[in-house]
Amino acid sequence: MDDQLVNQYLKPNGFTTGVYLVGWFLCDRWDKQHHQYQSTPKWSLERARDFFRDQASALSKNGISVSSFVLNCAANVPRKAAGKNG
């Protein structure tokens, strides 16, 4: 968030406000052997929201205001039903 949003986008362009958008995909349908599953923190959606909110708050200083939004992108369809619905 600091490197990407603040230092690559906000500061070089003279902007003072930014939103860090996170898509949270972790769910029971993920293949547990997939490399992306293995490298993803096993946090709840609320834990992810707390983490990114706290990080944004810590970066909001010296005239810069950062907020975060964690979008729930998890496929909450049970694995057994997934084949029936697509």
C-alpha cells in the first residue's frame, strides 16, 4: 500500500487522497494445493478488513489520506453444489 498507492501514485502526481481496493477471494472452493491458496493469508474477511484499515490509517499522515476497501469476492457456493450451478 505504501509502495504502490502512496509512493507510485499519490505523491508523484500531487494527490493527497487515495483508496486501496482489495479483492478478497479466500473461500472453501479454493484448491488447497494451488500456489495462490498456499501464499494467501488464511484470514477471515473481517481480519483482512482490519489489517488493511490499520495499514491505511498508519499511512494517513503528512497531508496524505489513505483508506482501504476489502471487497468480498469469495465464491460462497459449497463445492458439491458448484457443478449443478456452473
